[in-house]
Amino acid sequence: MLTNHHKQIILATVPLLREGGVALTKHFYNRMFTHHPELKNLFNMGNQNSGKQQTALAMAVLAYAENISNPTVLMPAVDLIGHKHTSLNVQPEQYEIVGTHLLASIKEVLQDAATEEVLEAWTLAYQQLANLMIGHEQKMYEHKKEEAGNWIGWRTFIVKSKVEESAEITSFYLQPKDGKAIPNHLPGQFLSIKVFLPELNLEQIRQYSISCAPNDDYFRISVKREKGPNVAVNGMISNYLHDHILEGNEVELSAPAGNFVLNNSNAKKIFISGGIGQTPLLSMLETLDLQDKFQQKVVWIHACRNKEVHAFADKVKNIENNHENVRKYQFYDVVEESLADQNILEGQIDFTKIKDWKFEQDSEYYVCGPRPFIEKMIVELKTNQVNDRQIFFEEFGPKSI
């Protein structure tokens, strides 16, 4: 049992974690993959190569240590991680593997500072955290078992159709091979897709937002092609889908997951996206569009480089045309003269360029895009007195914001 004395020991290690947390997590991952190379098929090696995963884990361990006396304050993070873990079909025995190598890494990296007392305290602390995570994820698995059409693990889907949405983005319409029901996902959730990457000789899993409204027939994911001479592993997966997955092919999917979802409230919805970040927001917008009584006011603000890479422009425009309570604003890096009269604004998202714009504290703001984009938007909203409780965002990849 984790006593107050143990908690004080954990708190005493916080300065060490602040200074050397990333070194610890790098050592941990190297150690674990050396002993369990099969886990490279489960972990995102792109995030490993970039260092994002090591940094995210270091931040998580530090946050847990700082809140060791009241870990319930971390439940939003536990829920977020739980959605990711259930989408990967993580099981309790894998927590044992992680615990073994994390504790060994603490001993090897901290050396003299890793006294018997410190190791005992962290052993009990890790078990407390693992039990919290396993219990939360078990409830999520049970919910999937009870929901019609849902599933645990991997299920084979057929690519019903493949549609080019822009010069970079292609949509994949996915139907279950077994012909059985699929669950109505929550607007904003994602799917995990598993592919074999020959370049790595590994299976790799990546998450893609579902870009359509819930329906009984199919899921749609919309994937951006990554260009350049040195495409990262995540980009390799996206490009593999573009280049090698054809209509009629089979893919392996896990069930919808994620807690960045549309709130069921009458508050005004303001969707703010950059690039491919519009995909979960599009699911939310399409869901509102299908409601019998679409009463909420909606503002759609999207930024991308130019018309050629702008996906779903006609779809969003049609929704705006069909509902007087929907307003759309589009930003391009550079606006051509031919587009100047189409309400296209130039540059990055700048609220001062939107006529009669007001920050409203009772509206809900949904933000998705690259990390710098999200950070900039959140700073802007908070600077203008928008409450944290009214801001919802999705950061693709390991959470760092």
C-alpha cells in the first residue's frame, strides 16, 4: 500500500524528473524494445524517432509524481490515454512489462539516487497508476461489448471507395467485411488502422479522425499525403494508404475511440481548424447538419495554404447555404485575384479580419490542427477572456499541449 511516507519520497524525486525525465524515458524505451522487440509493432515508431513519445511520457510521469497525493485530478488525462490504449487493444499484462522496465530504468538512470526506499515507493506508485488505468480501460472495453455493432481488437473492413478531396487529401470509405452492424461513433472520434510498412519491416498503427457524421453504413477517414525527401514514419503510413490501398482492398481497424467529441448542448459552436485538422470538426458539422432541428449557431473557420489543397470546400459551402445559422470563413496563405470576391481571407487566421467578430464567453470553441496552430489559437482565445471550460482541442500524436 502506498503510504504518506512513500508519497513524500515520490515528491522528493520531482526535481530529478524535471531535470532528467526525458533521459529516463529514452532509456526506458530502449531497454523495453531490446527485451521486447515485438512491441515495436504496437508503439508508434514515428513518435519514437522524433522524440515526441519520450517527451510525452516524461511529462506524464512528472505530472503523476507531482499529484501523487491526489491522482484523481489526472482523470481527464487517464481518460484520454484510455481511449488510445483501448484503440490499440492494450491488455493488463502489457502494464507488467512497462512496469518492469520503467522501474529498472529508474534504478539504472538515477543510480545512487535510486535508493531501496525510492524504488519501493515508485514500485507501489506505479502499481497504483497501473491499477487506475487498467480499471478505467476495463470499463471502456465493457462498454464496447454492450454497444450494438461495436468490437474489441481488430476487425476487417473493405475500402468501398476512394475519393480525392484535394491535391493532398484523399477520403477512404470503409465498410465491414462481415456485413454486420457498426456503432454510431461520437462526432470527433478516431479509428486506428494497422498496416505493414516494408521500410521498417514492422506493423504500424496510426489514428485517423472519422471525417463523416455517424451512420449505419460506413466510416470515412480523410488522409493527407506527406511530401518531401525525408517523410517520417507517420507520413509513410499515410502515403502507404494513398499509394497501395485501392478500392476493394481490406484494412484492419479498431473501434471508434477518443474523447474530443461534440457536446450535446445548445451553445454556439465555433469550429477552428488548420489543414487536415478539419477532419474531426467536419464530422461534428455534418452531424449538426443532419439534425431535424438544427438550432445552434455555427461558425466554421478554416485555414490552409491555397485552393488546390483545400478539401471539402463545396461540402461546407453547401451546409452554409442550407442553414442561415451557419457562417463560414476561409483563410489562404495567399489569395489570388480570382478568389478575392469569394469571402476568402488572406494569411493565417486573424479574428480582426472577420467582420463584426466578437469573442463570446458562452460559446464552445473546437480547435484542431498542427501543434503551433492549436497553441496560437488557445492563447488568442484565453487572451480574449474565453474560459478554459469553453475550449476543446485535439492534438494529433502524443499530447504535449
